[in-house]
Amino acid sequence: PRRGDPAADLAPAWWTFTGDARTLYREELADYGPEAWWRARGWALLPSLTGIDYYRNTFPRMAEHGRRTVTAVLQDIERFG
């Protein structure tokens, strides 16, 4: 049986994968309901949003990764609601 909130395990959909790989990841984990995916978006957004400003001058590549993640989450919301 599953225990705990799976949302933290779903967050890599936006941190790690792009394009078709993200779609496949989501399809493979389709048995998680929309509520879990909404929470996963939050798990993906929190470190991304805070990292954009925090790393802007000291680690610009990490700040850019945060921006890409935010964009990916917003695109996901447009696509899946």
C-alpha cells in the first residue's frame, strides 16, 4: 500500500523532464489523481520560485533552471488544468 503524499515524488516531472519525456512520466503515473498533481506543482514551484532570486547573481544557471521550471508548470496548468 502507498503511504504519505506522493506529490513530492511527482515534482521531478517539471524539474527533470521536458517534452515527450515529461508526458511519458505523467502517463506512467496516471493512477495518481489530479489532486496529487496539483500538490506536485506546488512542490516543484516552491524551490524554483525562491531559487530564481536567491541564485540570480551567485549561480545564474540555477536561477535559469528555476525560471524554466516555473514556465513548465504554467504550461502544464494550461494543458491539463
